[in-house]
Amino acid sequence: MRYSFNTALPFLPIELINKNKAIKAEALLDSGSTVNVLPYSLGLTLGFDWNLAKSANHLTGSLSGITIRGVICHCSINGFLPVRLAFAWADTNNVRLILGQQNFFALFDICFSNSSLG
């Protein structure tokens, strides 16, 4: 299955599922991101409790200094079987929903091409 993107940034429509809660969102595919990142409000909508989530290290790079917790939820992408993804749940909404190397790119073969943008 191929997805086309209308912008230079590759966003992928996904559904995140945790227990009985599900949300549809657009995630940025970021091959330079080490981890998947979940904004704070999306984590709350999925029913995660910040105080009960496992403490994790801070993010690095442009997101350094942001406190995170580790959470796992299911991810459904149209045309594929649902998978379990680990997220760095950020304590801020000033981050995008990001799909990164651990563990999104470990589960899917991703190919970037911008030849149609020229």
C-alpha cells in the first residue's frame, strides 16, 4: 500500500487504541526521531494516567528538556494489521505526534520520495 503526501512533511493517518479508547490522528513520519512521541493531551484522551505511567529519560535534540513517560498502545493503519507501539509520552502539547525509529520504523518498511513535489 502506498500513501501520497500533499506537503513536504510526511503525515500518516493512524488510529491509536488503548483499552476501550481510540483516537484518529495524523502522525509525522520522522526517520530522524529515535522514538515515537505522544503529545500530553492525546495520552490523556487515550486514558493514560501520568502519575501511573513509567518514568523515562528526557527527549533529546529539538525536544530536549521535555519530561516523558513510557506508554504502549495499539496503532492501526488502514490496510495493515494493528501493531503495538511504544511512545515517549511528553508532558507538553507543544510536540507533534511522531512515529520514529523505535519502534515504528522497526515494524514497517518506509520509503521516502519527493520526486513528485518538483
